Amino acid sequence: MTRARTAGPPNREEGSTDTSVRRARAHVPDDADNGWQSKRHNQAGRGTRTITPETDNTMSNRTLVIIPTYNERENLPTVVSALFDNVPDANLLIVDDGSPDGTGGIADQMAHDDPRVFAMHRTGKLGLGSAYLVGFGWGLERGYDILVEMDADGSHPAQTLPTMLETVGRESVPGSPALVIGSRWVPGGAVVNWPKSREILSRAGNVYTRVALGLPVKDATAGFRAYRADALAALDLTTVDSYGYCFQVDMTMRMIDAGHTVREVPIVFREREVGESKMSRAIVLEAMWKVTLWGAARRARQVRAALTHRTASRAVGGSPGSRPTR
Ligand SMILES: Nc1nc2c(ncn2[C@@H]2O[C@H](COP(=O)(O)OP(=O)(O)OP(=O)(O)O)[C@@H](O)[C@H]2O)c(=O)[nH]1
Ligand SMILES: [Mg+2]
């Protein structure tokens, strides 16, 4: 078989952001009405069959790693081989935004050569956040159990991924971690080759985020993550509207607000050695103003809740029937 196993995007993306979806090459069935829990695709993503967890043991604990790429041709092969050295059973979805340097072609070649790899193509640079959202949608439709976010620039250590995957909990175990973050800012975590200015920006941004939003997380901007699919599926991801770093903060906040446990596993994060960072002033500003707005909205909600509670307590305390009788 010589066709490239290029993935089509989730159906809700069609006709919106991507006009050049290569569905003809995708060999991905039209599954608009398939609930991911009831009807699942086979491992290769080709064809559909109805499978229940009881009838297919291979469905257990399947992991999809999503790597968004924009101009990462020098990094992608190294990162992918490190990934499979450490987690050989994982599947990989590369979401490329029409990289001018030809990263998309490399992704297609990988998808052609390795049945674990899928490549999705979008027409323009639409941002890291939206790349992960389409990747999540694709993975949820296909019934993966764990969805991983990982950068293509070599900053995220694949050797820590097995620990992260072991730390992710199970839906059936109440309170078990639904999100595991590869964290630079917990004991044992570190950054290598980062300019002091980047370290200060990241540390300060995380302190600000923690204080403004009251999140019990040390590295809420981190992009190396493993999510329990059931927890992601229960969120309304259609309302996520974050482009850069704040996408990670947004997702952390949503998981915590949904009552999920978030765990941080220390990682050693390395500055990319080749290629260019896509971090920009606009991305930092987006994170700052969004975190500030979210923080203000949360505080306002807390104050409203406290006032409502006080009024309710007074009403109860003030009613004659509620007074202790002597
Ligand atoms: N598909 C897609 N991928 C992107 C986009 N922007 C960045 N990426 C990828 O997202 C990952 C993270 O991007 P980086 O440039 O390393 O940015 P960063 O990790 O936020 O910033 P640094 O801390 O400077 O590394 C890399 O794999 C990029 O190729 C985008 O618009 N679309
Ligand atoms: Mg990076």
C-alpha cells in the first residue's frame, strides 16, 4: 500500500478554518454521528466497526500523542523517534499548519511509513490552541483513552512521558488525576539553556496566573500534558478561544473547575536547538489580558456567591421557625 495515511480533521472543523482538507487521501470514514464512546474506529483509523470495551481488549489504555507543527522540519524526526523509543504503543497525530519549510511533507512520509502515525494538514497558521483542539476532537472520535500534548521542538522530554502516563488516573477511580502536567516549576523540574529572561517570564507568568486565578498548579502554562479522554470529552471545548500560552492556562482552569484532579510531574525542559520559537509579544499579551479578565470574573463570581450565601443564612436565621425553642 503506498498511500499516505493522512488524516482528515474532525467533522466540526470542516468548512470553517480548513479549506484544503485532503479528505480524498484521508481514508477516514465519515463519522459525523458516531459517538466516540459507542462506536469506535479501528487502531489504524481506517474503516469503522462497532466495538464495545467488553468485546475488544486492545481498546484499553490507548494513547494518542498530538504534536502541532509549524516549520519544524529539522526537529520533527528526532522528536518522533524519541517518542516511539519511550512509548512504542502510542499513536501520533501531527497537526501541521501548512509549514512553508515542508514539515507537512515529512509528516506525510512518516504517516506513510509507520502505521502509528497520522498527519493532518490545515491551510494556514491557525495557532497552537486550535491545533490541539482539532487533535482532541480527532482523538476523542476515535476512542483513545489518553490524549497527550507535546511540542515538536525537542523541549519536552519523551523519557518522562511513561511516568506521566502512569500518573494519569482512570475514570472509574474517583479523584484520580485527569490531567498530568510535565512541570518545570515543581521540585525536580528544571530548564536547560533557557535565557534568564525566558525563565523570569515563565516563573512570573505562573505566579501571576496562580494568584489571579487561584489555581493550585505551579506550571499552568506548560505544554507537555496528558489528559484523560473522558474528562476532556465532558468539557465544552467549543467555547475555548485561546491562541497561544493561555490555551494551556484555559484548559487547566477548565479541568479544575470541572472538579478534576491535576497532578504535576517534574520535567527537564530544554530550549530548542534548531528552528525558531513561535512565542511572540502578542502571545504573551494575550495570556496577560486573558488571565486578568478570567481572574476578575472569578473574583466577581466568588463575591456574588459569598453575598448570596450570607443573604440566605440571614433569611434562614431570621425566620421564626428556625430559632431554637427554649
Ligand atoms: N499547527 C501549529 N503548530 C504551531 C503553531 N504555532 C506553534 N506551533 C507548534 O507548537 C509547538 C510549540 O511552539 P514553540 O515555537 O516551541 O513555542 P513555545 O513552545 O510556546 O515557545 P518556546 O518557549 O519559545 O519554545 C511547536 O511544535 C510548534 O511548531 C501554529 O500556529 N500551528
Ligand atoms: Mg517550544
